Amino acid sequence: MGILEVFRTNPIVAAVRDVTHLDDALAAPAAAIFMLTGELLTLRTVVQQARAAGKPIFFHLDLVRGLSSDKAGIDYLSQEVKPDGVITTKGHVVELAKDSGLVTIQRIFALDSLAVQTGISLVKQTRPDFVEILPGIVPRIIPLVVKETRVPVIAGGLIHNRADIDIILKAGAVAVSASKREVWYINYTRSG
């Protein structure tokens, strides 16, 4: 099953900021895992754990210690660690990761209108597989990014409950990422 199909089945992604919370993310009904932490020596083990739990896993390359985001580092990640994909705020990293066969998520911050327009321009240039917009509780930005980029949107940040998820999905996002562990345990399907 492709990542988009996984999100269509269950749109909740566990965003893990502390490796001690990985077991919770693996046990939760959340459909996928975004690792917002990590270090080079443990990446392969984390991927093996995610595979055993049947969850796609993505590493935020800007936050992994000991891994360079140059071509050699990304090739190593792709060929040796083998996650499902990567998250980054950097356009050149999206391009390198795509060349290495990884699913790419371009993270943009909707801090103000200039940041949104800069993010849209970057997405149009790099053509990632997904865009993650933060904070996710800004649902009126989601349709704009979807329309302008034609790239599936994941909304993350400040998501606390099912009502937040409903609003975000109705605005056009394909998934939500949340670091709040209670959200990981919401048993959410598209039917409701």
C-alpha cells in the first residue's frame, strides 16, 4: 500500500520528538511515524521496529544527529537504513532524497503571508511527494497550498483532539501529524 493510501485509511501520524516515546507511537493506532529526533547509530533499529509494527517511517533529516544532508548521507540513508521517506525544510534535500528513491515531505511554516508564499514557491520548484504545513491549526492556508502546488498536504503542530483533525481534513489535508501522544491513540478513519 502506498503512503497516500495509508493516509486515506488513517490520517493520523505520530510525530515523535523524544526516542523514549517511540514505543507509544508503535503501539498507537496512528498510521505512520515521523521521527523528529534520532542519531545515526540507531536509525536502522528504529526502521526495523517500525516495519515490525507495520508502520511507514519518515526521518526529519534536519533533526537527525550524525547524518549529513548531502548526497552521500542521503544515499546512505536510502540504501542502508531504508526508511519510507524523509522530512525537511530544505529544497536541495528534497531533490537529493527524490533522486535516492525516498518519499519526500517538504515542511513549511505558515508564520506569515511571506513565509507561505516562499514555501509555495519552494514546493513548486522541488515537487516533493507531500507538503507538511505547520502549524496545522491554520486550516485556511491548506486549500491555498493544495491549489497552488497540487501536492498532498499534511498538517502538523498544535493539534489536540478529534475536532482539530476534522477541521484540518475538511480543509483539504490528507493527514495530520501530532507530537501529542493522546492524539496518536485517536482511532480515526475517514468514515469517522
